[in-house]
Amino acid sequence: MTTARPGHTEQAGHTEQRVRTRLEPPVGAESGPYWDATREGRLLVQWCLRCDRGIFYPRAFCPYCAGVGGDEVGGPLAWHEASGRATVHAAVVEHRPEAAGALFANGTPYCVALVDLEEGVRMMTNIVGCRPEDVHSGMALTVTWEPLSDGRQLALFRPAEEDT
């Protein structure tokens, strides 16, 4: 009997590579504009015009002042394009992706982080483009995109290139 390696399956005497796959977030009424923008490589955040604060994840009302709306009639929520620049607030390395059901990692450790966008919004994401153990609080980042099956893109972050 042989044991399959992480990221592979044994079937009828041959090894078959598993396809990298992520759970793809659903699109709801509030998040539609966000996901539409990702198709063009644009990162949007909601902004409350009443209390002047950024909001992430997309929702129907402001969690700070309970401002409702975002339709063309003039509710207090609007969409603003973010710069794509961020810093790491906190990060953790998942050393056992198979235990977390993270097939996209193919058995390789990966980094989950809370990042603070330049616009003052905090979001959860993955950090790519470096060793997971090299990620640290305060690290400068820039957005990068991972295609999803339906043309949307998932916002991930990578270390920002330092100015020379």
C-alpha cells in the first residue's frame, strides 16, 4: 500500500496531481460592485459619507454609525477605489493546510493576515510572494490578484518593492 503525498491522490496505481482550488466567495447584493471591480484589477472599499469611514467587507449599512443605503438615490454608502497599498497588522502561518481544508496550498504552509489599507480599512487576506515566516507586523504590501473561475479576482497581498 502506498500513501499519497499532500497535493496528490493515488488512483489505480498512478499518482494524479490535484488542481489548486480555493473556496470562492459568493456574490451578494452588497458585494456585487466590489466583485465587478476585481474583474478589472481594481480594489474597492465602501465609504460611509455620514461618518467618513471606510468599511470592509461590503455590507448594507455602516457598522460605525448605522448609516443605511448605497443606491443611486443617495444613501450614505459609496464605493471608493483603494490604492492597493497596505501594511501587515497581524499574521499567522498555517503549517497544516490540509487540516484547514486549504487545497489551494497543495500542502505548503501559507500566511493569513489582517492588513491595514492605506485608506484606513482593515481586511483579511493571504500574503504571497515571500516565505510565510518572513511576514511581520508593519511590513509594506501591495495588492496582487488571483483569478477565480468566473472571471472575478481574489485580492491577495505581496511585499511592496522598496524604493531605491
